[in-house]
Amino acid sequence: MLTDTLPIETFVTQRFQLPRVKKVLDSLAVDPEKLVAPIVRHFHEMGLFTVPRQLEEVILEDLLNQLQNSPDIRMLVGQAARERARLASQRR
């Protein structure tokens, strides 16, 4: 049964499976599971706990924007890059 709204956690998890979102996630080189919490927190801070069907595309665009521009996401990407560099230097 389709409902008029979708919980934001479910929305984010489902949209992470879309090809255009996966492309962004792949470019970040961070485990997508680590990115769900900051994205959901962003929406909660905006007072968005469910997504009305008619706003799904708008919320998806904001999700993509957050993945590319959020300071929290950038911090996670930087940490992952530093960890990869550290591991690479240990292998030498």
C-alpha cells in the first residue's frame, strides 16, 4: 500500500540506491552507511521527518546537494582520504 508520506530515513536509504546518487557516493569514496546519519540529521534539523510524495524530487535534489556540499560530509571524506593515505604509506 502506498502512503502519502515516507519516513525520511527510508527515503534516504532508498535514494542511495539510485544510479545518480550512487555516482555521487562513489566519487566520495566513503562507506555510504556512514553518510546516512549526517543526511538524515540535516533533514531532521530542517523539521523534515517524513517526505510527502509530491516533494520527493525536491528532497532528492537537496539530498544530492548535501552529499556534495555539506561540511559534515566533507569532513568524513577528508578523514577517509587521510586514512587511505596513512595506510598507503604504511605499505611502502
